[in-house]
Amino acid sequence: MMTRNGSEKVSSLVSRISVSLPPDLLAELDGMVAGRGYDSRSQAIGEMVNYQLAEHKRSLGNEVMAGTLTLLYNRATRGLQGKLADIQYQHVAEVISSLHVHLTEDQMLEVILVQGPAIKLQAIANEIVAQRGVITGRLQLLAAVIPPLHAPADEKEM
């Protein structure tokens, strides 16, 4: 069966497309497929497309996304841990959870799970990363939404 754009429809869940690549790029792709243990080129390319689509949605601004903010900071910086906790509390609707790990006596790794409009999550990340004592930080967003922890109470159950 052919789709409207001329590609062959494999099943209701996937569509077949054709991609042309220069030989050196194809060799690099095959090396990545083998190195990462993908089952096929299609799996690797699908992951890359998903990543780029998430980046595109993130740049649009109001798309609700889930992700992580990963921080490396100096635990010895006076007041930093309190400031980080305060910022997270100020954005309690977007900050779902956090985990921190002591790497050395002074270095701390913290991973913050977030969800909300991409533009707001980026603003929160910018505020946190700008704090004195934060060595580095990276916001990674996915085009996904975390199910609510508590569904709204049904009026019939009240």
C-alpha cells in the first residue's frame, strides 16, 4: 500500500521512507549503530528524529515537556544549597523531584526532574545555573508528559 507522499506503508504503526546519504556519513551511521547496539539504522535514525523534534518543540516555547536539569555545583559556596532549594520551591508546580549525590567533599551532582511549558523550564534552569557556585548545568527536555501524581477527585466519589 502506498501513502499520499509516495512512501510504502509497512503497517499502521510505521511508514517506510528512503534516505540518501554520502558514503562517509553512512559509514559513520553504521559505526554508531554498531557501537550503541541499535537493532537497525531505522532505530538509530528514529531516535535522532525524536531528539530533533523535541528540540524543535522546546524552541517553540509553550509546549509542555518533561525533562531533567543536571547540575554540578560547589557545596561549600555559602548559601547556595538554600538558594537552590528556594528556587525549586518557588517553582513547585514544575519541579517534580530532585536527587543529589556527593561526588567529592565540595562537589555535588544534582538532578532535578521538571515538567511544564518549555519556556518556563528554560527560565528556571537559567536562574539556577546563574547562581554563584554552580559549576555547570544542562537542561534536557523530552516531548513527553509525566502522568499526574494525583488525579482530580471525581465529584461522585466525594
